[in-house]
Amino acid sequence: MAAPARADDESGEGEQGVLGTIKSIFDPNEKTKAGKVLPKAYLKAAREVVRTLRESLEEDDGGDMARFRRNADAAKESIREFLGGWRGQQTVAAEESYVALEKAIRSLAEFYSKAGPSAPLPQDVKNKILDDLSTADAYL
């Protein structure tokens, strides 16, 4: 008799799993790698900045200027969307990922404002930005 009761418990867990999946689709929040619950829209925007900026910085080593410009334009657009949607938002301002992304973006902006828009990025600045992106990624 214990076996059927156990089977009922297992099927209940299965239903909860399906119900949980359905709820998560409509939930505006998502759990991060670090276990925090943050808005899905923020996580999507932040992950896009990490991905596009990292691709742009890594492509810079390749020497293909047209490809680099395409990646840089994609990174610029994702940064613009991220800052436009999340700058000053109290829900994420203290998050490690936000702080690290803001630091990476600020380093990039400071370099280009001093050196000009087409100046090649020095390796030390690039490494600092990549480190900040890795930190942000770890919390997303």
C-alpha cells in the first residue's frame, strides 16, 4: 500500500513542476546565478551588454576593422538601451552586476572621451573592462 501513496506524491511533484514552469514564464523576475531575484528585463539587458561588449573587445584583436565596427555598434546600442532603461533604478542600483557593468561602461567612456572615438583601446584598459564584464556575468 505504501507504493501507491508514494506514486501519488511523485505525481504531485510533477504537477508542481509543470505549474512552476508556467508560473515562471509569466513571472517578471528571474533568479540569478548568485541566487538573487531580479527583473527579467534587467537581466536580459545586462546579459546583452556583457555579450556584445565582450565580443567587441575580443574582435578588436582580430584586425578586421569592418567586423570590429559592426560589433562595436551592437555593443554601443546595447549599452544605450541598458542605461536608458536601468540607470538610476533603485531595484538594481546596488546589485553587484549593475555596479560592475557601470564600472566597465565608465572605463570605456573615459578612455574614448580622452583619446577620441577611433583611438585603439590599450590592452590594460581592455583587460580592466573584460574583468568588470566577467564580474558582472558571474552575478547574472
